[in-house]
Amino acid sequence: MKRSVCFVNRVELHFKGNVFSQALCLGDVDNDGRNECIVGNVEGSLAVFKKGDRDKPWRSCSDLGMIACVGVGDLCRIKKNILVCIASEGLCHVFYLEKEFEDHRGDMKPFYTQRVPANIRSLLLADIVGDGICRLVVGHTDRIVRVYEWDPGSVSEKEPIAGSMVMIKKWSLEAQVGSLSVSDGGANGSPLLIVSHPGGNYVHLAFESSEMKSTEEEPESVQLKPSQPITVKRRTRISESDGIFTSSPHSSLLVGSSSVASRVATEILGSIHSKKIFDENQRLTAVCTLDGSLQLFCGRSLLWELHVNHQLFALAKVDITNDGNEEIVACAWDGRTYIVDTDRNAVTYQFDENVAAFTAGQYCVDTQNVSCLVYATFSNRLYIYYDVTLPTIKATAFDISSLLEKYPRLQDRINRGVVSKREVVECCIYGDARREETLLKKLEDSA
């Protein structure tokens, strides 16, 4: 039986327009150490919200096309985060925001725009090879996965970031492309690119950084079936103008599958950190489907499976309990949110509106990043729940006696009205250090 929790403290942001499920993310776009919330809509408006924003975003841009996905990462290899926004029409916009202008609010403009093949539905900014270089991976609705790398150019004072994006890899898959993620399941903990397929299936796309060398060979056509393990040899590297790519061979593609219906939309999330996994080179991978199935894998082994009566469409990971272990957060279209630890203990939260997009992670509310749940609704609102820390996911008995033993004067302060019963109950339920510090301060001030 799953217990329910209630989150109250939230930030409400105004943002008009319909939002795709991949057009919402959290990240440090201005490299000041404090994360922002980035969201784009189908009308072509992109907004960056910082702490304290309500009606107006910190930065905004319009006329970018039908924004399908956004992401933050060191794409340009300058050891600074870059904001990437891709429209369904095939326009890739790259933004660089500087923290020197943190107090200035207004418009932003991309410093680089490139036309790429259209119908992109998902993106990933990550090191997918293990060489420390962040690359852009995009998934298309026509079952194509492409990888782009930033090719640096000459840097000047007027153009601190120079270069262009070059396509270095391409896969043609047999099933529809869902979400993209990275797993640490490769040799010696090296990354593996994961692509989800309908029906709870997923594909690992593994290749070596040595394959990134350009050659003049013609491409080799490969079709991948998500029903059985496959190993193929493949050439890679590109000519972006005509989509031809060549390179040295050997790409290993490993396919996993499950027993759920073959047409059900699937999301995947890799590299879930847990201290309970003793092999540091083997982290966890979560898979959820629209028919309410949530699975956790360690490598190729299925650890557990959880079935719910809600349509799960989004996956995220965040350390809710502040114990160094990441919990899995799955959200349904109707707002039902499941927070599950690696031992299959779960809590649920019911958001009170239908959800267009969802993410979870770190967001700066006051002066530091805290764990948050972010909901984009169909009523032109974003809700960021920032007080979501739980002492444990596993259900425990409500015991106020331990708190009374720890603070002998607490009972007297409750009777005198110095400390409210509500504060004591919240401290027992949530158990976070901030509430306990507030309680202790009240006891000291009333001494």
C-alpha cells in the first residue's frame, strides 16, 4: 500500500501557451551555481525563470518556431553551460547567458542558429562516449537518432564562442523513438546512450570515441528491431548537407524488451545513483509506460516492477530524502505523481490539475538549490514545489515521543503556546533539518 503526501509550498509562474512534454527543464543557464527553470511553448516563446520571478521571466525570446525540446549543458566545450532550444520545424537555437547581467531582465537572442532535419521530439546533452565531451543527441519522429558535436572555430573579442554543430552519428531504428538518456552500463563504467521504444522496449547505442574520425566512406544502412539482441557494424561521420556519414566500424547495439503492449509510449531514465549498488560501474535504469508500468533495471537484470492505474508519461530523478540516494519520480497526465526509492517503497502526491509537462531536480528558491517538482499545466501556469523533502520513503510510525525526549522543554513551550502543535507535527512528518532548526531557535529564544 502506497502512502500519500501533501506538498504545499510552491512558486506559481505565469507562462502562456501549450508546452510539449520535453520543452521543460531545470538547469544553471547563466553559470552562477543557481539553477533556473526553462520552458518553451508551441507558439515559439522561450522563457527562463529565476528565483523570485512570478509574472515575468528573467529572460525571454520569441519567434523560435514550435519548440519541441530544451536542454542545458556544455555543448560548446567552454566549461560553461549553454541553453539549447529545438523547434519541430528543424531550427536549433543556441543561447549563452552571462551571470554579469543577472539583475537585468529582458529579451535574449541566440548567438547561433542552425537548421537541422525536422520533426525532432527529444534531445539529450551529455557525455555519451566517456571522453568528457558534451554532445547533442536528438530523436526524430521518423525513427532517426542523430548525434551532433560542436566544432570550435576561431574565437575573438566580438565572438567569445565560435564554431558550428556537425553531425557525427546517425541511427535508423525500426520502432518509434521515445526519450533519450545515458546509462553507466558500459565497459568500466563508460556511458551508453539509451533510446526508449514503445511497449517498454529500449535500445543501447554504444560506440567508441575513436569512431569520431572522419573518413570518406559511404554510410551503411542498419535497421534495429527491439525484440532481440543485435550487434552490428556501422560506419559513422558525416556530411551535414546531404546526411551522409562515414567512419571506422564497430558500433554495438544492445536491445532490451518487456512484456507490455507493443504500442504503449515509453520513457526511460538512466544513471540513477544509489549507494546500495556496490558496483560503481553499474547504475540503475528506470522505464515507465503509458499504461502504468514502472520498472527498475540494474544492467540487464529487472529488480522490480510496479503497476499503477494512471498513465505515466514523464520520468525524473531527484534525492528527496537527502541521503545521497536518488529517488525515481514518475508523473501521470492527471497529476498523480509517484516517488519511488530503489527498494520499491513509494509515496504518491496528487497535483490538482492536468499536466502538460513535468520534471524534477534542483532549483534555486532562496539562495541555494533545493529539490523540486515542476508541473506545466494547460492553464498557462507553471508550479514549482520546493519544500518536498521527506525523511524516508518507507512508511514509518508517527512518533512524537522521540522529539520530546530530544528537547525536554518542548512540551512546556507547546502548553504555553510558544511552539504550535502544527510546527511539531510538520517536524515529525517531514523531518528536515530546516524545520528542526526553526523549532530549536524558538526554544532558545523563549528560554
